[in-house]
Amino acid sequence: MVEGMDKVIIVEGRSDKKRIENIIREPIEIICTNGTLSVAKLDEIIDATFDRDVYILVDSDDAGDKLRKQFRREFPEAEHLYIDRSYREVAAAPRNHIATVLLSANIDINTEFLV
């Protein structure tokens, strides 16, 4: 767990993480699942997110839907963020679209990405 960070965004891969890192202005830990969730990885995420606000931002495809379903069971309190299905992948979505999605969850973003 990163000290001083009250929020966590869970994404699938490193490219998703890189895509959103420079859009976010507040200190938020971004955790990558690398597409799958083993029991050990799930336990690690549960420990890292205890008593923090959790946001799920995964791809709009079958693998992302499966992962999202698993997170609904394990993290019922998490807020699910959705990119438009036409982009399919977080890494492929335009930065302004991602910024709007994050802003709708009250996550502080660099406003330059809203144009």
C-alpha cells in the first residue's frame, strides 16, 4: 500500500496504467491485474485496498467483463467505471474520454485532457 493514497484504481494491464497515469492529478495508486486474478493476486489486492476507495476500470470486452464480475463478488463496495464499448480497451480510448469517466467519479484530473 502506498501511504497517503486513499484511492485505488484497478486496471488490467500496464498499458492501461500508463494511459491514465498522466490524466490523474491527485495521488492515486493504480494496481494492474495483468488480465487475470489468481487467489494470491486477489489476496494481495484485498490487503492493499483495505479501508480505501476502490475504482475498477477494465476493458469493455469479454475478458474485462469476466474480471469485472469477479470484482463485484470480491469488492462489492468498489465503484465500477466504464469506457465506451466502441473503444473496447482502456489503452485505446481517447484521453479526453478517460478524463471524463474519471471526473464523473470525482477523481481530480488534469483539465487539459477535457478538450
